[in-house]
Amino acid sequence: MHAITLPTIDVDIPDAGLTIGQVARVTGLSVQALRFYEREGLMLDPTRRDPSGHRRYGRHDMEWINGLLMLRETGMSIGDMRVLADLSRREGSEAERLRVLEEHRQKVLEELTRTHRHLAALQTKIDAYHAVVNDRQKARKEEE
């Protein structure tokens, strides 16, 4: 299967990889969050280590982390992200991955629908307050 294109993080990655601190700065995740993602089994592959045992992240790791960020920002649970990571480690699991992603897309669409309803209600309130404020300003000018 071809790699799925996700939004990329534009950063030069040396052959030795990026340190956890550098990845934290680039992604906006904390070092603790990156370690949490690793402990929770969200990383696609085990994080590479340098000879002194420090984590080193390559391009493939960064692409995967960016995908996790996108999923998290769209509200995917850690549990569903773990399921997707587990499936992504297995050859021939594309149908299951597709199911997880389609179910998540449906949740995102439902959330968007709710958000649009809330936005419309908010705009109605704003319009009502504008009308009250404008009426009061008009009344003051007439009194002057």
C-alpha cells in the first residue's frame, strides 16, 4: 500500500534523527506527551535510540507523529489511536484501518454539525445584542 499523505511538519531531519526535545519544539507536544505516546503503544515503530540510549526520531517517526496530532486534533481517542497503530503494524489490515478511519470521520462530521448549530445560535445571540445596543445608541442620540 502506498503511504498515506498527511500534513507534514517542515523540518530538516539529520541522519542521526531529532532528539525528543527537538521533536517537542517542532510539534508543540511536550516531552512528557511524546513519552506517553510511546508508552501507550501509539508509535508505529519502537523509537530508535542513540548509543547513549537517548531517543532519536527520523522522518518516518515524524510523519507518524504528525498523523497522530491530526487525529488527536480531530478528537480521536487515545484508545482508537492505539487500535489504529496496532492495525498499522499488521500487513493486510487495510480494511480494518479503513473502518476505524471511516467511523472517526463520521464522529468528526457529527461534531461539525453540532458546532455549526452552536455557531448559528451564537450568531443569533450576537445579532440580538447588536440590535439592543444599536437601539439604545439611537435612543440616546434622539434624546440629545
